[in-house]
Amino acid sequence: MVVSLDTVISLCKRRGIIFQSSEIYGGMAACYDYGPLGAEIKRNVRNAWWRAMTQERDDVDGIECSILMNPEVWRTSGHVENFTDPLVDCKSCRARFRADHLDGYRARYKVTGVVEGSGEGQYEVELGPAIPGKVILAGHKVDDRMFERVDKIEYTGSPLACPTCGNKALTEPRLFNLLFRTHVGPIEDAASTVFLRPETAQGMFVNFENCRGTMRRKLPFGLAQIGRSFRNEITTKAFVFRTLEFEQMEMEYFCKPGTDEEHYRHWVAERYNWYIRYGIKRENLRLRQHDADELAHYSRMCHDVEYNFPMGWGELEGIAHRGDYDLTKHMEATHKDLQYFDPETNTKYTPYVIEPAAGVDRTVMCFLIDAYDEETVLDRQRVVLRLHPALAPIKVAVLPLLKKRPEIVEICHKLTGDLMRHWKAVYDDTAAIGKLYRRQDEVGTPFCVTVDVESLEDGKATVRERDQMTQERVELDRMEEYLVEKVVMVPPKVEEPVAI
Ligand SMILES: [Zn+2]
């Protein structure tokens, strides 16, 4: 079925999956809080990734780095200088846009300077979303003739109306750095400025030698990390798709130059298949290769795993070939040797890096959207979240058919306690059985166990499965064993060949 974003947002709010942050204070734009069930789902997503990356293979180690790092790291990586977006304001309604996201944005300038053949004077120049000071320089062309000198650039206006209020009041683009800054210690000056990390990747690069040495690793091997990153985005959008604060799951795979393309292909397929393994419908996933002009300056190749979100295809994960860019930059900046000595060939080289980078929040969002379903059963509507059991926040709900019978309630509590040793199991007696089932369906609980009067005689209880709603009587004394087998926590790997 086609699900609207509002439908999923409404379910998230209604069932304690995701809330607006600081809601009782009127919220905080582009910040969200995970409620009791959302926190479980998010943790399950992290665990599924961590398992696939660091536990189901023997060539990747997991690490956890601090969010605050030596600020020089971000100068070396280029984030301090280049991690910018062109920002445009509306002077009328104060709306703020990324110039490069505004369709048809043009800006006009009156430029004082010297143009070849025309001499000194004032010239009209029109530009797209570029920063005028970076483009209108000596050599820039106006009517096929070049500026020989540029003295002054004055903005005269944009012909484009503000998409929010309709007034022609947009400013010229200014560069806006996406790094969040803060200060260490009591004095807020340049020397005390530190940054909240905009990506987790640099933590792996700066620890490459530490980890290689202590773990006695030979190439190829990877370092993986899950953690928070921060980007002061101008335009946030679509629920948790793009937020100021988000959680990343990144892995840097270090390999010998020459073997890099093979590893690149492996990781693109591996990461694409991971989503299918955990239940994403194949038709809602696709791979898209970046065009040359989309590639980050350090990147040689990049594929995105894209998901068909309600607002259109969007990036779930990028698999980038970063070459030796990062290690080389860190070597230049620190004069530390980050090259690899290859004992087999007795040579030294700088490893190449393949980086699969995904966002936890986006992944949670895509699993929720993909799992959402509505159906009519016996004239009654039900919402069912067909989440993979490994991702479901609650694995089993134990429900008494009659909560006034202490013997039944006692059996339920005992069973819930036994099941809790394996994963999240809950007891619920706050409504009639039909309603209790619906509540569990809506949050994706794969199994419900109902203990009834008959259970007292035959020692069995009814197990109801979420998707087909099939029911089976199972002996209480083998219930724990039965459910532990049914709740698949580690789905089999999917080895679908992926053409790239
Ligand atoms: Zn406006």
C-alpha cells in the first residue's frame, strides 16, 4: 500500500515511537525524541547493523569515538573551510533557503570595475546560486568580454519571488558553514572553539594506526562506528529524514590499492542486501550511481542505496570510494606515518578506503514506512506494522483473557518473566482481547500469547501470529522454547547479486 508521511508521523506520535523534541515548550524545529517504543526500534536497528558489520565477519572492528575532537581534525578534513551551503534569506517573511535548492534562483549585481575594451564603469551581472565574491573576479565574462579588474560588487535583487510569501525580497547567497561550534572552558574565543563532529568517519581515520597496531590487523580490514553527528542545516525536512542532530552508522574499509574496486562492489551489494534481509521490499529499494559532478571532491565513486519515501526517492546510505584522500591529509597535517607496511610484498603504501555510511534515523523511518499496512479483517480495520521480528520493539505480548481470575494472571506473569530473559516481552490486561491484539499489531509485536480458562485445564495457551493472525495452541511448559525459536532475531543473509 502507499503510505503518506502524515500517516506514519501520526502512528509514531500516537504510539510513543517518535515525538517532536521539547514538545511542551512548543517544540524545537528539526529535532525529535524517540519515545519508549521508538527507542527500542532504534536500538534494534543499530544492533542489526553492528551485528552485520562487526560480529558476522572477522575483518571489521567496532569503535566509539568522542563527539568533540581536536579542532585541527576538521581543518584537515576540509570541513572548517568547505562544509558550506549557499544561504538565501527572504527579507519580507524571514524564510531561509539553500540557494541551490531554489528552483530558478538568479541574482543581479552592479559591478564596478574594468572590462577589456570597455574600460572602467558599472556593469550588470546576473548569477545563479553561486557566491558573487567567488565568481565575479578578474577573468569573469560580461557580454563575452572579461573583467580585467573588479572593484565593487553590489547586489541589486533577484527576479525570483520568495516561494513562501511571494514577495521579491530574496537576498544574495551567502556562505553558511554547517559546523556547530561550541567552546571548551570559560572563555569564548577562537582559541577555545571546538566543533560538534559533522560525521563519525574522521574518528576511524585518526584511529587507523592505533587500531591496526593493537588488533594486529593486516589489510584489508574495517573500522565501524555508530554515533551522533551534528549539522547546522538550513533546510531540514520530512520528519527525521534530515535533522540537525542525527545518528550515523559508518564503516571505513582499508584496502590495498588495486583491490579497491572489488571491495567497492562487495560493499555496495552487501549494504543493499542488508535492507532486504531485514524486510525492506525490493521494489522500494534502488541503487543509484553518483554522476561525476555530484561526487565529493575526495570521492572516486559513490553509489547511494535509495528508498522510495512518500516524498520521493531519497538516500538511505552512501557507499563511497574515498581513495587515500583522508589518510594522506592526516599524514600531511600531523607528520605521522599512516602508511601500511605490507609484509607480503615488503612495500609501504597508503591504503584506499571504501566507506558505507548510513543514518540510523533515516533507516528507522524507512523500516516504519515499509512495514506500515492497513487491512480490513472481518469488517474491522486494523493497522499492522509488519516489522521484521528482530526490529520489532516488543517481541511477545502476554494477555489474560480474564484478568479477574488470579490463576490466569499468575500464569501470565510467570510466562512474561520467563520470556523477558530473551528479549522485550510485556504483560497487558488494560482492555478487551480484541483491542489488545490491535494495539500490538500497530506496533509490530510478532506474537501474542493468550491465557484463558481452558489453559487451567489443558496447560496450553493460544499463540497468535501478527501477519496472518493464525492461532495455535501450545503447551505452556514448552512456550518459552517455542517462542524463542519463532522470534527470528538473526535473519539469514541475502546474497543477491547487485549489478553496478
Ligand atoms: Zn518570503
